Amino acid sequence: MDKKNVKKGVVLSALFFLPVIFLLFLYPSTNNYNPLEVVKAEVLDIQNLASATTEVKLADHITVLGFLGKDPESKIVETSNLKELIYDKFQGFKKFQVVMMVSEGAEEATDRLKKELTKYGELKYWKFVLVNDSDTKKLFNSLRTSEVLDFNLATSKVFIVDKELNQRGRLDDRTKKEIEKKIEAFPLTAYNCKEVSELKNKMGADDLRVLFTEYRQKRKGEFNSTTRRADDLKGEQTN
């Protein structure tokens, strides 16, 4: 056999098999990810709020939960960011929803905000829930956060609640550099809708993606609940 043909065959074989071998090495790591951590259990469900006259519930859903309070229109920047970077990306996923708590009496303002948000697409899986001030505080206080509601009973941050009513997030949100500097660990329990990078890179590209992967593996019987969050998924983050 011609040496040139032999050499050509070896090169072609290498080009064919190397990607396959590479994927085989990657396969275990893609299935050995770690889940998004539970930062607070037993979040109060909307159905347990006396003033909520809606069938919307948190149980059995993957929910991005927010509080717009008495002046929903004042959060147009935050809600627009959330729609573009999170809702539009995940609205096709099973049992995903965005739920915004709004104060009773803010119905007209809520309708105007909804009209603004639907200019570029419907909000089929985005729910606005009207409740009284007491129930707003009750639900908010069932979450783990260092934030407080403002005078309108609103906040620019949103929360992730899983199907079992667990609040999800990060128990340690330090970057690699912060860990190297031995900065004390701090959690990420809520996501700032004013910060595009936080919504896009932390909540969207990482945390929600990991949570959906967890539930997909649970359905397939492949989920290992003993593992913890992997560094390669968390990656190098910036604040």
C-alpha cells in the first residue's frame, strides 16, 4: 500500500475518532453536575394567602417570584430585563412560570405594565397576583433574604422557588478570586433585575439551567441528591 495513502488513512481516522473520544471524556462530567442549592425550605404558597383570589400556585412549578407592590409601573426597567433575559429564554420549559405579587388597588397600573411588556410577545406563563399588604409581607417573610420591601411593598430582586416550595440559590457566591483571598462566604438568595449581568450570567446561564437539568434527571431516575454544586458549572463570576 502506498505510504501516502496509509498516512492519509491514519489522519482521517484520527480526525474521526478524536472528537468521539473527547465527547466520551465529557459525558461523565455533564451528568455529574451538582444541584442548585436549597437556601430556604417551606416557602409559603400563594394558595395559602387569604386575599389571593387566583388559581396560581407555586407548588409543582419552577417559579421566578417577584414583588411589584403598589406601583408596578415603577419597575418597568426591572420587569423588562426579566422578560428579555429570563422569561423569553425559559418560557418553553415545562412548569416554568414568572409570578409577580401586586398590591390590591393597583389593577389599572398592572394592566398598563402588562400592555407594555406584551408589545414584543405574550405573557402566557407570566402571572400577576393581587393580594393585600398583610399577605404580601407574609409571603415575602417566608423567603430567605437580607432585602426588605420598600415603602411600596416592592423590590427589584426576584427569587427562585422550586416545585417542592424550596427557595433555591447559592450558599456560597464568592468568585474564585474571592475564595483565594479567603473572603468570608456569602449567599446569593435573590437576583437583582437591575443588574443585566446578574440576570444573564448567574440566573439565566447558570442557576435556572442547572435547576431544569436537575428535574429532567429526576424524571429519568438519574439524579444524585448527594452531590453538591460543581465549580465548573459555577465558573469564574464577577459581581
